[in-house]
Amino acid sequence: MFTGIVQTVAKIADRKLAGKAGKLVIELDSPLRNPVRGESIAVNGACLTLEESSGNSIVFHVLEETLKKTNLGSLPKKSKVNIERALSVGDSLGGHMVSGHIDTTCPVKSLRKKGGDWVLSIEFPEELAPYFVEKGSVAIDGVSLTVVEAGKDYFSVHLIPTTMGMTSLPERKPGDLVNIETDIIGKYILRYLKASGGSKKNSKLDMDSLRESGWQL
């Protein structure tokens, strides 16, 4: 489990493919502190298992599914990526609950200056619209952000100077694909609604019944 608070920005040093899988080599600015073979590390929001660590380099085994469903299979060498190690007991949950399982990649629509912040807009297929709500959470390339606008086929987030300076998001241009993980709590609620017939007009499902079922609403 992760929190969407990026700890460092690294670069893709190499991608060695062999058939339907391969190895992803990431170059850090400084060696990883107390690396543990087998530990989970989020690279651009995708949960990967550390296979090797040597000096400033960390190596991951990546499957075809990861390469296809994330931007890790298409980003060129030397591209910047966001790095976050998995939460430990007692760590602060500074962002929101991020599983590291990418839902899809979506293209950047625009990145524009607005006052002291920047506004990043992302396009998405219409079927994903229910997962984006204003003031809801979303992870973009592993960065925990708050949706400020949710349209029919796009959503927007604000990037404060700290986010601009400590993540890879300023590198993204219109058309670039970014990894998207929608809010896991929202996924469970939508699945519960569908399983309970919440989309039907005669459904007895309402806010009160959700609260009675344990949802903190």
C-alpha cells in the first residue's frame, strides 16, 4: 500500500525485454537506503517488486501486463519517473490510499499556469466518468491529487509549486500518457451499488442504507 506522496524522482536507465516480460532498470540520484530484495516500490504509481539494488541502480522484473497497462513500457530512456516505497506501520498517510495497481493510461490534455498553481487536465474514456468526482482523490503517475473539475471526458487537478518541483509531472506534455489509479474506496462503492441494484429506479438503496452497512458517509 502507498500514499501517493512521491519520495524521489529517478530516471529510466534501461529496459531489457525478453519475450513477454523483462527488466526495468531505474537510476536514482543516490543509493536506496536499506534496500530489501522483494520489497514493493511504486514506480510512476505502479507497484513493482525490487529484484536487485546496486549503487544508484534498482532493478525490477516487469510482466507484459505491466508494460501494456502502464506507461513504463512506452516511456523512453532517461524519462523521469516518480518513486515511492511502500508504507510501513506507523508511517503517515499523507495522501490517500493508493494500491499501486494502475487502472489505465490516459493522455494529458493540457498543463497551464493559473495564478500561483498549474492546472493539469487529463482526458479519459467515457466509461471511467463515474470514478472522477470533484474533491475526490486520484493518483496520476503515482502522485496523490485532488480532482478540482470533473467533466464528461476529462478531469483537472491543481499542481502546487511543491508538486511541480518534486515530481515528474512538469515533464508531461499534451498527448503524453500518464498512469491513472482511481480512488479504491470509490471503486468499492460503485461495485456495491451495482451488486445491490443501486442503478435501478425501484432500488431501496440510499444514503441511510449505505451508512447502516458501515460506509462512513
